[in-house]
Amino acid sequence: MSMDRLEGGRALLDVFRHSLRSSWPLCLLVLIIFTLGLICGALNLTFLPPVQIQELHDYMNTFIKEVRNLDLETGRVAWEAMYGKMLIMVALYLLGLTFIGIPVILALVFLKGFVLGFTVAFLNYDLAWSGLLLALACIIPQHLLYLPALFVGAVASLSFALVLLPRPSSTWSKIWGSFASYTGVMLVALTVAVGAGLVEAFLTPWLTRMVVGILE
């Protein structure tokens, strides 16, 4: 039984490696779109009116004062963190089942970069080096897992969506083979995304409290 599992794991890893090697232009495209989102999110901070910046500043001050006393329901937080990330991965999977979903996939990647870029830029703007330290504590841990899962999911979705484009060489056997590989890669990405949700629920709050204690 253990040998069968090992062989199955190796086969899935081979599929994953082959998918990345054959899809490097899509990897580059996803990285560029995400980077553009980061840049636009960071630049968007400069276009906010002073009133909104002040509101964000007040919210951040309240968060820092109350975070050490927050009594989080770990189970609920874990479910919400995992659910949100699973929802994105399932959306990517479904979007990859039609080539019409290609622009939406890229939009999701861009939006993630935008939100992340804006958040880090604001923390740095509002708290200077302390904001960067807070970002390392409350943003980076889960994203060390989630961003690779998101990139792999987006590339796999784009790759399979392109397979579905009508072309003379397309055959149902080729499509079904690609579908099996696509599903396997997306299951791995989904599993990693769930792990990111667990990190966000159990590790990130502890790191955040520790950093806030240092900042105080």
C-alpha cells in the first residue's frame, strides 16, 4: 500500500513538473499580471483622499490597541480562512473549463496583487518600518503557501483553457488526458491553499500579537 502511494505521489509530481515546463510562457504571464497588480495597488494609495487615509489610519490604531485582547474563535477563523481560499481555487478550476474564463482568471490574479500591494504600501506609509514588520507577521506567513498555490492554479487553468480552443489537431482523448492532469494539479494547489488557511488561522494571529507587543 505504501509503495502504491509513493508511486502515485511520484506520478502526480511528474505531471506537475511537466505542466510547469510546458507552460513557462503562461507562468511568465501570470507573474507579470500579478506584479502589475502589486504596483497598481501600491500606487493607488497616492490617489486616496485624505479623509479615507485618515479613516484607515484610525482603523489601524484601533486594531493595534485591541489585537492583543481579541478572543478569536479558532475554529471559525480557520474555516473562514480555508473557505475563502478554497473558493478562489474552485473558481479558477471552473474558469479553466472554458477558454472564455481566461480574462477572468487573469483578473483574479491582478486583483490579488492589487490588494496585497495596497495593504503593504499602506502599512509602510502609516507605520514606516513598524508597518513592514507588521506585514511580515500578518500577511507573509500564509502567502508563502497561498501565492504559489494561486500561481500554479492560475497557470494550470489558463493552460487547460487553451487546450479547449478549437483547433484541427484537437482530439477527445487528448482533452481527457489533459483534463485528468489538470484536475490532479488543481487538487494539489487546493491542498496547499487549505494549508495556507490553517497557517492564517493558527500561526498568523500569534505572530501578529507578538509584533504588536513589540510595537507598543
